[in-house]
Amino acid sequence: MLTPPTPPRYGTADVSLLLPDAVAALRRAPERPLGLPFPPGVRAVIVLIVDGLGRQLLDDHAELAPTLAAAPGLTIDAPFPTTTSTSVTSIGTGVPPGRHGLIGTAVALPDADRPLITLSWTWGSMDSGADARDEVVPEAYQAVPPLFERRPDDGLRGVTVLRPEFVGSGLTRAALRGGEVVTAAGRQATLAAALDAAAGSTPTMVWAHHGDLDTVGHADGPGSGAWCQELTATDATIAAAVARMPSDVALVVTADHGMVTVPPEGFVEVADHPDLLAGVRVVAGDPRALHLHTRPGAAADVLAAWRAHADGRAHVRTREEAIVAGWFGPEVADHVASRIGDVVVSAGRPDVAWVHRGVPRMPGQHGALTPEEVRVPAIVLTS
């Protein structure tokens, strides 16, 4: 039997506190929510999300990332589900998913038989789905103003560094709207753009993202040869950037989630199990964190079928149980509760994932409440 999972440490040590902590340091506030080890007199803070760099992965491969491994910082938690859309929105808005409502890569809508893919803001598929931005307006679907949009007019600049193709995307509009936008692609160009944005004398907060480690991790598995090469290159690029930073600039390196390796035999094709789909209207979420939206009157049967199937492999909860357990945060807004599956599944072992309707069986996966996926670094580097 699996031990009940520990929910993310919302409000005390989670990624939603990263930007508020940095902004408080820039404003010389006497108290900060995380207490990251910023140097006295810090004038600009760059928060760099290295997608997929879990704390356990960094610790296990510390010899490949000496700059990151030696730097001071904290271990904090990604939200549930531990996936990019959810975590980036928590970082951008400063609130848990129970408030912002982007509760997975795929989210079901009440009147649609296909999920909204929040990474690409398309219907049903990330690669071939139709654009959903007109039907599901990102600013309305995720109405909590991001921190850069609601900051007071006190002279503090907010800058977001994005790949060109992400400017104006649904997820960007939902999670990262507001402030200035600078485009850059690749680890070196991204860090160079972030350093340029942080230059000058004005107090500045910069958000940046680098996704190559996550891409390689999905394709080859975290810890693979290609993944190790990418981690080594990422650390070297960060070290070179830190060497060029002014003394009043701090770089926070963090992540949106960790990652585990699922072997080929660990993937369960839900379509091969008709009993698991009986009574299910839409399968949403992520392969290791499913939201099962049921047809009227079918929730109890779906819950029983999934509990029997996933026994010893996953935590299967009703919507109400997951909310009470704090999976989505200390409070869940009514409109967010309706987006949560009638049955919620979080993988409890690292070697299992559920796929449906052509979802790729990539070895690198994340989404669940295991420590490998939840725990992420918050490392502070200065020159």
C-alpha cells in the first residue's frame, strides 16, 4: 500500500513565492516569504526557470553542475500537478493552482468533449489541435492578474524573456502578461537577454525560461547521456553569465518540476482497458496526474474501477478528497473546483504513467506528487 502523498508546501516553500520574495528584496522589505539569500544592496533579480531540473536530479548529478551544486539556496516545491503550465502560472501569478485554475497540461471544459491543451492553447492535441484562443480567452480563463501586470507604479521594472514563438501565446497571456517583453532563444541568448534587461540603475525583476533540459529529458529520460550533456552545458552557460554579472544583480535558478523515467512497460494505454473508460466523459491532466471527468451518476463506479486498477501504483481520490488533502492549495475557488476531475489520479511510483488517444510514450515524465517531481531548487548566484 502506498503512503498518502504529502501536498506541496503552499504558502511556505513553493514556487509561487519566488517572484514575491525577489520583489520584496528589491524593495528592501523587512520580511520576505522565502528569505532567499540575496546579497545586501541587490538592485536586479533574474529568475531563470530551467525546465525539468528537479532537486533530486541536481543532487544526483552534482558533479556535472558544479556551479549550481555549490551555490546557496533552498529546496522548494512545485504545485500539483507538477507540470509546466501549472507551475509557470503559479510563478507568474504568485498563487497556487487552486486559485489560478490551470490545473494540468490538458483541462476539460464543461461543454467540450475534448480537452484544452494549456501549453499550446489548442483543442485536443498540442501539435495538430485547433487554436482555442478565441473560444477560451486566456485572460478570462485565468483571471488572476500576474505579478508583472499588477505591480504598483513604484519604479520597479518587470521584464519577461521569451522565445519569439511564445509571445502572445495562450499560456503567456494567461500566466505572464504584463511588463516588458524581450525575445531570445537558446540558453546563451536567453541569459544574455536577461543580463541586458537587468543592466542599468533601475530596480528590475526579470523572468526567463530555458526548456532544453526538459526536452531532452522527455525524449531520452533524465540521467541519460544526452540529458547529462545538456545539464553540463547549462551549468557552464550559467557560470559564464554569473562571471559577467554586476555585483548588484542576483540570478535565481529554479525549475517548474522534476522528472522521473518511466520504462516502456510502465505505460498503460487507457483505451486498452474499457472498464477504466466506462462512465468517463473526458480524460484530462497529464500521464502521471489524471483528471477523470465522469458522466452523470458514474463517478462512484469510475472511482472504484480506477482504485482497483491502480492499487499500489497510484493515489486515486475524489475531487473533494483531493481538495481537502491540499493537493491544489489551501483554498480552491469554485470555478477552479469544477475544472478538477471527478476522480483525480496521482502516480505513486516513478515507473508508471497512463496515456490515452495517441499521447506519446516518452520516457521522461512528471506531474505526480512524488518528491522527485515536486522538489525543485531555488539557487541564488552572484558575481
